[in-house]
Amino acid sequence: MTVAAFVGLGANLGDARATLAWAVRQLAAMPSTTVTARSRFYRSAPLEADGPDYVNAVARVETALTAPALLRALQAIEHAAGRTRPYWHAPRTLDLDLLLYGRGRIWSAELTVPHPRMLERAFVLAPLHDIAPEWVPAAALAAVADQMCVPLEESDDRRAC
């Protein structure tokens, strides 16, 4: 049995766009997991952080992995991309967030799903709306309209999954 999960992707160091395309391929290579959709890439200003602008996207996966196993796999991909955590909200080579895991609600020391701040972030809501508008309340999208989040030009890597 598989579950639809949504993963937020972001990067603001190095070639962020190439890193996100690579990360989507890594998601597709995970065991018992298929990438079924990916949003456009968006450019967003750092929120509660410093550093250059981010490139963001959201991917939908069908997975037989449990939520904790999926989180560990996402963290392994971040690590392979050179992700370090020198301080809270530091610039990063790759950030992967488990936004939604089916309709599940999880509150544990290692994982909270739905992602606790996803409805406060344009860089999550805009790309999520691309591939799953039913998960994005209109009021939440309106509430983040003042946050800079603009789609990047389409490219050949649009459907890298």
C-alpha cells in the first residue's frame, strides 16, 4: 500500500536549480517510491533567514515508506547534497521538508505532519498549489501574497521526474 506525500524542496547555495532537479531524481530513486508530479521552480526571498534568494519547488511522491522512514531518506539526500546545519535558518545547499503524508497527522519529537509552518509560507503554498490546489486554502494563499515568490522560466527540467 502506498501513500501520497508532498515534499518541499529548497536551496540557496551553489546551483540551486540544478540541485533541486538532482534532488527530484534522488526522490525517484528511493525504495518503494515514485515521483508523480513536480511544481514549477520558484524564486523566493529568505524568510526568517539570511543569504541569497532561494529556489523552491514541491514534489508529490507515492511511497510505501513510513513517514519516519521517508524523513530519514530525505535527510540522507540532504546530507549527500552537502547540507550542513551550522545555525538555525542557515543558507543551505538543499532543504527537504515532509509537508504532508497522506491525510496523516503526526506529532513526534522527530516529525510533525502537516508541516507546522507550511500555511505561512508562499514558497510552499505557491508550488503546492501548482500540483495539488485542493491542499491550499485560498485564505492561506492570500495571507502570504506579500511574500516574494515568483515562478522561474520554464525549462527542459520541468518534469525531471
